[in-house]
Amino acid sequence: MQFDDDARLDTSEVQDVRGSRIPGGKATVGGGIAGLIALLLGLFLGVGPDQLGLSDEEGGRPVATASALAQVQQSCRTGQDANTRDDCRMVAVVNSVQDYWDQEFQRRSGTYTRSPTVFFSRRVGTACGAATSAVGPFYCPGDRKVYLDLGFFDELRSTFGASGGAFAQAYVVAHEYGHHVQGQQWFHQGFETGDMARCNTFR
């Protein structure tokens, strides 16, 4: 999967808190080791990963440092960057997924509320509590953000032998944004109006 080298990336849709330190915590909608297995089933057998409960500890929430934000902003500017760096590729995927849903909502006379993706390392605090990297990628309904430790993809390759590459990474991000879309008013109106095409967008 390749991006147009000249495409411009919107880094405002990503919050980079890698390197921040917080206490341990509880969390969210996502994975863990069981989540890795569910995700692999989704990638290779067409089975969508299930929502899993996480840890039950308590913790604070990190803030993006100026240096971390500057790293993404300076390094991830074009599609060419997305084709050579994992973090920039994730920025491009987030941009693409949200552009798609924005257009789809407009086509159906709805309004899509964009959601940022948070890059973290080791552990992160959210409105749903705190989570560690063992959770895998997840979506927190409390703050409407997708959380992603890029080391997750390294673990897929080294531990589980996953070979989906950039496509597998995009699948993971798109799946988490599926949780976000399911929480949008336009989506829920499908249940009220009987618009089953809308209700069955995610299965």
C-alpha cells in the first residue's frame, strides 16, 4: 500500500505523547494478548476483533510534549514520508479514514465528528482510565480518541509472524475508527428510522 508522494499530511489529527510518564491504570475498548489473537483472526480470517476489557488500575493522563509534537509535525509532511515511516503512515491512514467518513456522512446528510489518534508508548491515560501497551490499539468512548502504540505492529511481526504490512496497519486503525463511527448520532438514527444499510455498516 503506497500513498501519493505529493499528498499533504494533516498532523493536527494526531496527538503524540510517546515518552510521557504516567501512573498505571484501567481502560477501554481494544485488545491485549487476547486482542492480538482476535486481531489476527480479523486480518487473516475476516473476523472482526471483539471489544475486550482491560486492566482495572488507576492512573493519570499524559500531555503531548512540544518535542514530541514537533517530531511528528516536522517529519510527517507528505505521502513520501508516509511511505517510509510508520508514524507518518499512521498519520496518512488517520487522514484517509476520517476523510472517507466525513464524505460518507455528508452524502447521507449527516455530520461526522472527527476524532484524533493518540500515539503513546508503554502506557497512557485516557478518559476511560489508563492502559498499557499490552492492550493493543483501542478506542475510548469517554474522550472519543483512538489510542495506538506503534510498537504493537512490531509485536505482530516478531511474535505472531504477521505479514500484512501497511495494509494490516491500516486495517487496525480503520477498525478502531469503526467504534467511533458507531457512537455518532447519524449512525444511531439508522436504528430509529429503520435504515438497515446504515445499521449494518459494522458487523
